[in-house]
Amino acid sequence: MERLIYILLSTVLVSLISFVGILALLIKEKLLKKIIILLVSLSAGTLMGGAFLHLIPEAVERFPASNIFIYILFGFLLFFIIEKLLRWHHCHDGKCKAHEFAYMSLIGDGMHNFLDGLIIAASFLADINLGIITTIAISLHEIPQEISDFGVLIYGGFKKSRALFLNFICAVAAVLGGLIGYFLYNFMNSVVIVLLPLAAGGFIYIGASDLIPEIKKELKPKIFIANIIVFILGLALMYFLSFI
């Protein structure tokens, strides 16, 4: 029961992050872009650090090493396929081609949040500290994503109030994923634990394929260096959390 409470609190927290999109209305566009790219760098660092410093080592303790890397590769491939099939991409500017259709973005976002819920559930069921670390990594990734998704909906013609509401509804899918992950564990323990290396593959894909390329687009030396520093801070955060 204690782990279920942790899962519910964590997935509700991740869902509430959807309201961060309202910041896009309060901050000047020029400043917002600078903030977002730093958040993207922090997110990339925490996701990569979460995968290599926490999820993979935890999986190694529970699986034969030969199977772990197959699941990691499958997770990488799974997130790639989901992204392409749903035309969903972390472009962070709200006007990229992959976000051409607002409703398609909502479907992709909802599915992504559902998977986040499953990953959070699997992490808490494996170890409470791992669950907390995974929640932090996902939460930091959600902030720039939700700002971007909010911009997509506005760009797609939704009113601001409706965009916030729909974004939140999609975010609640994380709670559903968490609950299903928890009860699935009671019946099929091994299936849920497999989500650890799958999640690691997904984290690596998002970090390496979606976020780091955005950092590399920055040509101004000072800003690029700032992004690298924030990226390293994200890695350092995940490293120090391993001592919890």
C-alpha cells in the first residue's frame, strides 16, 4: 500500500506539471526561449544520468546481463516508433512540422504520459529511492515538453483555457499508467520489472535523439557553454541522488 501511495503522489505531481504551460503566457517570448533551452539541457542530463546511473544498474541486479541490453535496445526502438507513428517530437518551439496536427499531438502526449506512469510504477515497485529518482528525471523532462505542447495547441487553434484543460487530461494518463503498472505487478511481476531496461532505452532515445540535437543547434559560444554546464549539472544531480 505504501508503494501505491508513492506511485499516486508521483504521477499526480507529474500530471500537475501540465499547468506549467501557462508560464508561456506570462513570460516574454525571447526570455522564454532562453529558459526552455536551459531546461532542455537539464532534462537531457537527468534523463541520460537516470538511464545509465540508476535504471540500468538496477536492472543489472535483477536480470541476466545478456537480456538487459536487448530490452534497452527494444525500449530505444519502441520510443522511436511511437514518435514517428504519432508524429510527435520534442521540438520545443511549438511550430515544428511534427506538431502539424494539434489532436495528433494530444494523442502522442497522452500515450507518452501513460508510459511515464508505467515507468514510475515499475521504478517504485523495484525500489522506493529509484522511484523518487525516476520521478525527478521525468518531471524535469516534462517541464519543457509541456510548455512546448501548450504552444502546439495554441498554434493549432485551441483557446488558452481549453488548451490547458486538454493538456491536463492527457497528463492524467500518467496516473492511469501508474495504477495499471502497480496492479499489473501483483499479477505479473516480471513483466513490470522489464520496464526498467525499457525505460532506460526510452530515456536514452529522448535524450540523445530529441534533446541533445536541440542543444547542438545553439551556435553562440556563451549560450552553448551554458547549456553544456546545465547538462552536466543534470548528470551530477542523478549521480548524487544515487547516494540517497
